[in-house]
Amino acid sequence: MQEKTLAELAEYVGGRVCGDPDIAIKSASTLGRAGEGDISFLANIKYEKQLRTTKASAVIVGKETASTPVPLLVAEDPYYAFMQIMVLLHGHRKHKKVGISPQSSISDTAKVGADCHIHDFVTIDDDAKIGDGCIFYPGVYIGQGVQIGNDNIIYPNVTIYDGCQIGNRAIINANSTIGEDGFGYASHKGMHHKIPQTGTVIIEDDVEIGACCGVERGTLGDTVIGQGSKLGDLVTVGHGTKIGAHSLLVAQVGIAGSTTLGHHCVVGGQVGIVGHINIGNNVTIAAQAGVINNISDGKVVLGAPAIEVNQGKRAYSMIEYLPEMRQSIRRLENQIEQIISAIEEPQEPAEQDVES
């Protein structure tokens, strides 16, 4: 952990200081938890009132705020600046350099690049090619013919099936499986017959995959995770699905086979997406949505079935009133029945005066 002055941090992120530039910053924290020597950030205006009460030594903001007792670092993108400062002060996880463990099992026909660190009980199968600077934690299995680029980190008990391709600087977290057979069966006379899955999985550069994910190989084509995309824990990507660049899939998302997801999409937790549909670029899907139709570029959808966000908010806001509405409808139906009965009821003829 390093110590920097506020002026040094501002120069590092391309911002400017409002207040004491020489104040010492040792760490980073939230507005509510920060103390002396900490720097925090304000990215959401609803937390602005905490600027008056925070114990932080400095706060990163997007614009200068009047009457603030704490020194400010003004940056164009406060959250991005906070990330840069976090990396500078704390750094990312350090990985122990172990070289190639004698308790690993590496095929004679496999190729391992320079400066790789292969932990105990890693298995690398025939004809696999591993680039430079990779780190494989215990229990990793790399299948036959797998190709892995440079500077990848693969955490314990990850399995990468035969023929898969991993780019550079990917991170695959513990217990995930890449390239398992897709969920493809032909049902005939009550029995489900397995279809061979002849495609593979391609993971492009700078992808991160969370823990316990499953990325299925394609039946005929490849399953592709685009450059810079990030998958949370327990995400399932079906066979032949293609995810565009720089998309974010939060935990427990499930995408069925042969679906295409565009670039820069955000998919909330527990979203389910059916197969064989196309989702455009820059689409946002709210948590727990059920997507059953194509979605065009730039749309924001929610609900199950997923519909456009403004329509969905109106529709789902009515749910709590449905019991009351049902009672009102029943009362109206009863009143209408009474009116109809009164109209249809035969009338007694009026008595006429008879002259004597």
C-alpha cells in the first residue's frame, strides 16, 4: 500500500484539487466508512449530503460542490478515477510465483510459454498451447488442443475442454467449466438422444468469467464471449451463443443456445433469455427479466415477459392494486346484471278508467 498526496493523485487521474493539495492519502473507502487518510468518491447525486458528514480526508467528485468541508479531487469520471486510485494505492491480487510444480501433469506434446506458474495437480493435455505469463492454480484441467494466450489467470478447479481458445489477459474464476457439451438432444418416442457438439468455445481478450460458470461448446458453430466482456458467478451460456464485446452479465444469468447478444449490453441478475433470438447493442435488461423476443439496439427492458421499461413500470405498478380492482369489477358486474334484469322484467299493464 502506497501513500500519496492529493495533488499527486489528481495529477495521476488528470483531475484538479479543491482544498489542501498536500493532504496524505493512504487508502480508499466509501463515504460512510472512510476515516483519516482515506479517499472516497461521489458518483451518485443522492449521496451528496454525505459530503458534509464523511470522515474521509478527500473525496473524488465530478464537479466542485459549494460549502464542502472536505478537500475535493474533481475528475471527469469520478468512479473511473476512483478505480485508478484504488489500483495505484492497493494494487490487484498478488500471485505467488511457483514456477512449474513437479506435481503438475504436463503432456510431452503440450507447449508452455515463458514465466508461467503452474501449481500442484494442474493437468495440461496433449497438444495444448499455453502463452507467456500465465498462472494456473491447483486442480486446473486444460484439455487436448486447447490454445491459451498470454497473461491469463485461471483459478482452482477450472476445466477447459478440448479445442477451446482463450485470448490474452483473461481471468477465469474457480470451478467454472469452459467447453462442456451443449444441452442438445433429439427427443424421439419418449427418449432424449444426445447430439454431438462439434463446435468449440472462443473467449476473446480481457474477458473475466466468475465462479461456477458454464460456457457450452456449440453444436455446429462456436460459442463466443466477446472482448472485454465480464460474466458474474453462476452464469450459463448456451451452445452457439455469441456475446458481443464489453458486455456485463451479472450473477445467475442464463442464456439458451444460439442467441446473439450485442456489444456493451448489461444483463441484470437472474435474467433468463430464450434461445434463437437476437439482442441488439447497448441493451439493458433488468434483473429477473424473462426475455422471449428480439430486442433492438439501445432498449431498456424489464419484467417477465420482458417489455420496454416505461411500459413495464406502468404495468407492474398496477399489480398491488389487482385485488381491489377485481372487487370493483365484480361490483360493477353485479350492478350491470341488476340493471339488465330490471329492463328485461315484464311490466304490468296500467289499469284504464272505465266509464260507468
